[in-house]
Amino acid sequence: MASRLPPVHALSAFEAAARFQSFALAADELCITPSALSHRIRLLEDFVGERLFIRDSRSVTVSEFGRRYLDVVRSALRALNDFPMPHRGAAAQPRLKITVPPTFARYLLVPHLAKFTRRYPHIAVELFLSVPLYDLSLSESDIEIRFGAGNYANIETRKLFEEPAFVVASPAYLDSIGGVASPADLKKANLLRSALEPWQPWFEAAGLDWVEPSAGLRVDDLGLLLESIKHGHGIGLTRQHFAEDMIASGEIVRLFEIELRSPPHAYYCVYEKSAIERPEVALFVDWLLSVFK
């Protein structure tokens, strides 16, 4: 009797939903409705006899069984995709998937990206956002820009650049607290907290024997941190690439000449060692290094 095989359209639906962690985004990629995608997932769950996702009101997460089955599904789909077909039409356009922290994407990558796409119009670039300091898997991206300490095991890591961190505030906020004349005057200010820009190293550079602030607004996105400073929530740390336009317009001002020359976090380009063998990946890495070096 013929072996029963899982439906390929359900396998592709499962792979896409696991990759995006979203039924809506997966349905959009496959050009079907979320309802149709859910039906395909249920069909595959009925076939394997196990739950593939843990669902709640806000998100979907791949189950333990689903994670193990996902490796098999991806391997099978990759084998189908890579099988040589001599009479197939022209090669598909090379696609480059890049995962980027939001602030880097907004302030640094997107303003330069047109130079790359004009130079290499045959490469389709796809941008996805990531959360800094979370070492996510590279399995779904060709290249990832990470903001962190640079200690990433088993992947190629290239530092793009690091910038000094310095203190900024809005003029209105400074007026509201009577101004600050020295670093010690920061004791009367709200110091905005972020795991991305910790205060402790700057305190040491300023000669202050202070501990990391533990109260007040915390913002773990560098762009939102800068916006919070601009809107007068307190005083915070930033870097030149992000703050230069706001400083030039007078929306924020730099305080003191003290800066942290080697902050604990910098931007890195990371990728699997085998990925660089693809021409589009090698071209983009070389381009990134030339722009930000």
C-alpha cells in the first residue's frame, strides 16, 4: 500500500508560520488568508498527531515537537528547492534577508541602502527587525546586524563601528530642574535607563562613584530612548550618528565634554561561515564594511 505523505502546501504553511511567529505574516507571504493558513496548520497537526504551535490570544509559539519537526520540514523543502532542473526557466532573482535592530535600520542603514540597490539592482533585499541584545538564531537570515558585546559563538562576526557615548538632554528639561553645571548635578535629574546604554561605565569615566540607576523610565530601543530625551522625560546617553540632527536643530543639547570612548556595546555584522560563499552575501558584507568603516 502506498505510503501516506504530508501535503506540501501544509508543510510550507508550517515553515512560514514558524519563521514569522505569526499566522498573519505567513499568510501574507503565501498569498492566502489567515483562515486558510490556519486550516493548513490544523491539517498538518492532524496528520502528525501533535500540536505544532502553542497559541494564546496575542501570539503563536512553536511547540517542542514543532521545533524538532521543523528541522525535518526545512530540510525536505530545501532538498526540493535545490534539486537541479535543467529545463527550468531563468534563475530566480537572488534574495538577501537581513535582520537589523530598529534604530540602526532607521538612522544608519536605510539612508545608505539606495547606494547598494543602485549598484546591485539584481539583488532583492529584504529587511527584518530584531531586538538588540537578544542573540537570535541566524537560521532565517543571511546577515544580521547585532548591537551587543560581540561575543557570538560559532558565527562569523565583523565589527562595523563603535562610537563614544555621551550625555544629552532637552533644553526644556534642563530649565525645569534648574540646569546642570557638573556631572555631580545629575543627582537631581531623572536618568533614563537602558540595557543598551548603561550608565555605570560613564559614571566611572566621569569620576562618580555611583551605581546603575534602578528607578525611572527604562527604554530598550535607542531610537525611543532619544525620543524620550527630546520630549523631556529625563537625561540619557546617546551617540553621534543618532543624535546629530537633534543636536543641530537644538531639540537636545550635549552636556559635558566627558564621553565613554569604548562603550560596552557596538554594532556587528554576523553571518554563518557558509553564507559568505553566496555572491550576494559577500557583496553586501563588503559594502557594509566600506560604508561604516
